[in-house]
Amino acid sequence: MVVELISVGTELLLGNIVNTNAAYLSERCADLGLSCFYQSVVGDNEERLTDVIKTALKRSDILILSGGLGPTADDLTKEVAAKVMGRELIMHEPSRKLIEEFFNKKGSKPTENNWKQAMMPKDAIVVDNENGTAPGVIIEAEGKKVILLPGPPNELIPMFEKNIVPYLSGEKSGIIYSRTVKICGVGESKAETMVKDLIDGQTNPTIAPYAKNCEVHLRVTAKAADEKEAKALLTPVLRELTNRFGANIYSMDKDTTLEKAVVDLLLDKNLTVSTAESCTGGMLAARLINVPGISNVYKSGYITYSNKAKRKILGVKQPLLENKGAVSKETAEAMAKGAAAISKSDVAVAVTGIAGPDGGTDEKPVGLVYIACNVRGKITVKKYNLSGNRAKIRETTVSCALILMRQCILKYDEEVAGGKR
Amino acid sequence: MVVELISVGTELLLGNIVNTNAAYLSERCADLGLSCFYQSVVGDNEERLTDVIKTALKRSDILILSGGLGPTADDLTKEVAAKVMGRELIMHEPSRKLIEEFFNKKGSKPTENNWKQAMMPKDAIVVDNENGTAPGVIIEAEGKKVILLPGPPNELIPMFEKNIVPYLSGEKSGIIYSRTVKICGVGESKAETMVKDLIDGQTNPTIAPYAKNCEVHLRVTAKAADEKEAKALLTPVLRELTNRFGANIYSMDKDTTLEKAVVDLLLDKNLTVSTAESCTGGMLAARLINVPGISNVYKSGYITYSNKAKRKILGVKQPLLENKGAVSKETAEAMAKGAAAISKSDVAVAVTGIAGPDGGTDEKPVGLVYIACNVRGKITVKKYNLSGNRAKIRETTVSCALILMRQCILKYDEEVAGGKR
């Protein structure tokens, strides 16, 4: 089955927003085993939208349109799609009631425009919108399916996950079921080499690698008659991947980020944490603190961008800074020692580096970063040579720090805590 | 003139990357006064790409294709575009030399594939790529222009700015010249109301408002015979906007972010700064520290997520935390006092709030945030009720903190420093 995406909205044509919906929908359609050969963006214009829908109907089986379902006169996706498909719009009583309730809850009154959102193409499937007033719509005709979704991602994504994924899975005989194996601490090309034989020999399940932000994600997808059968197909592949990547797998849960995995590990091992940052200037702490529940383990953070702050706050000695420099193995180590001492946390991680654009030398170029992780006195320091601009170097540094934290905590737990058990 | 964007790449159709090029190109084309009615994404497939180019040529004057100019056999944008336009490919000697030099500099040898990048459509304009090996190409025929750009944004953007903007400006009789008036501390709808009469009455220059991240940007664009005339057209409009928005305008420079404006202000007034963060957990510091040159003014940062850290590091008193709570006007004030005292910085900003998803109560709901700004002992505390999820609340808080810092520094400078002069 071939799917085609049509994003409707003048704000996309003006470049006011980036089309993240298209990336999300493409990725999910690929997961579902649907091929996508074309995506289009078109404005809220009847003639041009009609044109784009007609062209898409000629070359694709399923059309997913997003945007243009709002209450204003500008919004005409539903009207145009219905017209092209030869369906009249009629009042859809359940949608009318939902809109009424939505406004009652808010304590305000719907305007005449809002009722437009309850008009639906005849014989269409209407999909509830739990996060807004514009319902989704599915029109089926002559072997084609036209799916209309609201534009705001916080409405589109939940609706797609809850209603459209099951609908599209039902389209084929059987279901599609995926797990994502999330790997850190292994480079992209090495990871791909490590699974090349599996990818080459794959039929069902399939394995698709995605590299992002110092991580490699392997999406393993099975097609089967039902979920039980799909899971049974996945089990041996997931086991084989676990054999190959071992502790480098930090999660198999779609919603677990690397920082969440680190926080979960801290919570699980009952370890408190503190951060001392120079070049990343708070980004590491910010990423950790975006994980709800962090308050149980996070003690404190220090942003010691200047040498003076490194001395005064973390107690790094002046001769060390003079002899070895602020960006050095020794300074990173001293920062991690100092942070642990003043915060009395179990884990202290320290970052120092040259993010650029200035400050680099032949000996210490832009991108040179040292990260030290202190787990109850056992300090590991690692050196990195990163590339990219200032923002990219800082972002990569944070990912490297999270990976190092995870490795050091696991190693400590194995060597020390494990030995004591 | 109507422009149409065609992004070429299977990675876009699979959703592996987000199409930021389309947003960038759309925005810049709008700046140039070009209308964009359609955008398409298509894979590296000869038949489908041919189709998309032919359709676009029927409805648009200028086609901008991005991606698919690489050295591998997959990359066929140039080949397909040349074929559709009826041009044969011939070896382009200057491009061949540049590729040779590029590899010499890297100390490696080009492969057979790399020479493919020096083959150019006959009579095309070849545009140097200063950041990669794939040159840009412009093919002109029968009143249409087909512009081929490399896909990586760090190659596409500099090439577009340096070569394509002048080319497209030259296309029309005269030039397009824009300035962006960046406003903070005024809400989106208020700002739009304040300029409604100007927008309604506009012909040349035009004013286009964009709201983002607690800021409103007004892009003022003039069309004129030359830059001098364009600037003369802009001057009265920029003066009028300055009259209306006054000190809420933080910059008229395209590349100046809000954080850069704050850092520039600190540098200009010779004021050092420190940060104390609870719910934002380092994000405010991280945003400030992304500005190169910050090291001259940034003293230190404290991430005091827990009450204990607020007490121990910033000296917030236990009874205050108990009576007023960690999220209160008084705690924010005490944090800003403490941060200034220990860091001895001129400006100290403190943030405390409830980012959710848990921790909210009827009295103190999720989204309640207090920000305190201490400029040499003069402390201003502001209360905010923000909406969105945890990440959104934290991000908005950082923008609010930067805006408050800017206001407090300007006010201090006017009242105290100004009075002494």
C-alpha cells in the first residue's frame, strides 16, 4: 500500500513553522510497512488543494492530510476533500455534542464557526479529538482512503497513535508490532556492522537502524496475525540483539530517553547526583532535570564557567589550573572531586571543554572536551574530540556525559556493590 | 514570480530527518517577495522525480530543488533535472579542479564517483560550494529557472545566502531588503494590535509579524531599485516602530537572539552575572552560555533543585521555605539575594516554579513560576502562570527570565547609573 502525505497550511509555505508532522507521519507509516513516495505542502486554497488531492489519488492508495480543519473560513481541507470525493457535508450529531461539552467545560460559548467543525462528509468515519475541537475524518471510496487530521502536533500525534495506527494496521491482514532497541556507547557504523548479517537476512521481523545524538536505535518490526504472534516473532531477535550489544542497550521502551535511563538507574541504585559544568554551562543538568522524578536523586549543580568559579566553588587548585589548564584531564577530575565533596552526592559528573568558536589552540583545539565521573570516589575521566559548531559541541558533550555516567554507575555497581552482595 | 520547492531524499520520506531546508527556503523566498504555493518531497527515483519536476514547471516560474547532488549512484537530481530541461551533462573544468583541490587538502584521493559531481548541464550557471564537494546549479530555459542546491543545511544555507539571494533579487527589477524588529515583553496579540494600522495601510515596505518563544518579530521588507533607496524606504517605518515599541525592541539585527541581546547589555554596562535555578535546572545558564564572549561577564551558576540545596548553597532560610514554600515570591527573592552574595556578581537572577507534571496544587498549580532579578541589591520579583507540558513550561520560563533581566538592567541603568552621570 502506498501512502501520500499532504500538509495544508500557509504557515508552512511561509516557513513560519517546520513541518515536523510530515517527519512524524512518515516515520510511523514506515513502521506500519506502508511506502511513502511523495509528500506535498499546499496552502489553504481551494483550487490548489483540489489539484494536489486529485494528483495524489492517481498515484497513491492512502492520503493523509493534516491541517486546515480549524473553525475559521480559511480552513477548508474537509470541505475540499469531501468535494473531490463526491461527498456532501452533513451535521454529525456526536461531534456537535462534543463541541458543546468542550465549550461548557471551558465556561465559554461556541461561535457560529465552531459548528462548522461538526459538519462531516456523508458516510465518513469520524475520529474523536481528545485534545481539541477538530475531529479527524476518514473517507473511503473506490479503494482509496483519505484521512484528515488536525494540524497541531499535540492533537495529530495522539489521534494518529490511538485511532489511525489501529485503522491502518487493520487495513492489512494482520498487525504490525515494533520495539525499539536503544543503544549508546557504540558508534553508528560499528553498530550497523554488528547487525549487518541480521539486516541482510531479514524478512520478518525487519531491523531498521537510526542514528541520532550519539545513540543508535534499532527498530525491530514484526508483521503477524495478532499481537501475541508478533511478540513471539520479536523475542528471538531481541534476544540476539541483547547478546550482541549487552549493557550498551539502555532501553527497549519507545518513551525512555537516555537521560531518563540514567535517572532510572540512579533511582534504582539509590544514588544521588550532582553536576559541575564548564563549557556545557547547565545543559547537562537541564537535560537530567527534564526527567520527572529527578528531585529524589538530584542534589545540586554548579556552573563554573570561569577559572575563578572552578577554584572558589569546586576547590580546583590554582597551580593545577595554571599548569594543566582549565581544559585538562586533571581539572575535570578535580571538578568531579570538588562537586562530590561539597554536594555530598554519590555521583558527581564534571565537564570541561572548548566549545568555540574562539579559545582553541593547536594543542587544545575547539571540540576538545574532558568529562569526569566520580562514583563514590572512583573517578573515570574520558577525553573527547568533538566536531561541529558551538551549539553542536555542547549538545554532543551532554550526550557523552550521560553515556559515561551510565557506564560508570553500571561498572561501580558490578565491581563494588556487586562484590559486597 | 512563483517559486516551488522540491526536496529530494528518501530520508525525508522515511521521516528520518525533519525538512528544515523547506522552512528555511520558504522563509527566505517570502523575504524576497516570491510567492510559494507548493512544496514537494520525493525520493531519489528517476521516474517520480521527473514527474514532480514536470508538474512544478507547469505551475511555477522558479524551482528550487535541494538534495540528491552527492557523489553516489543514488544521487540523481542533477541528471534528472538536466534531462527534463533538455540539457546534456558535460565536464565542468573549474568544478573538476575544485574537487581535486578539496581532496588534496584533505590528503585523500577522490574516487571515480566524485568526478560525477563535476559534470554539469550544458550552459548552466555553476555555483561554488564552499562547504562541500557538490556545486549548486542554475538552469535557465524558456522563462523558467531551475535551481539545484546541496541537501546538507550547512552547505545549502551559506550557498543560498551568498549566491542565490543576489541571483533571485536580480531577477526582479530592483532588490528586496528586510530588517527584523525583534520585540520582547509585549504579547503577540497586543503587538499585532499595536501595528494593525500600519499593516493594513502597507504597500512598500510591508510589515509581517511572527510570534515565537515569548517574542514578536516584525519583518519589514522594502522593494526598491537599489539598497540605498530600500534603506530610505525602511527608515521612517523603523522609526515609527521604535516610537511605538520603545525599549521593548531588543534588536533589529537578524542574528541577534534575546540571550545575545542580554549578554551584549551586560558587556556594555560592564555588569557580571550569576544564575540560581530550580525548575529550569540549568537551562537559563545554558542559553546564556551559548553566546560566545559570555565568559567576560558570567561568574557562576547554581542549580538548587531541592530545598536543601536552596538552603545550603544559596542560604535560603528553612522557616521561609516552610512558611512560604519553595515556589514563592519570597523564596525567589532570597535565592537572588543569596546568589549575588556568594558569587559577588552585579546581576543575579533566580528561578523557582512548578514545571509539572506532578507537584501542582489548587493554590500553586503546575505552571506557577517566580523569577527574581537582583541588580546590585535592587530586586524585582515577577509571578507567571505558564501553560504547556514540563518542557514547554521550562523553556518559556527561561525566555521570561531573559526578558526580566533585560528590563531590570535597563531600569537600573536609567534610575541609578543614569542619575549619577
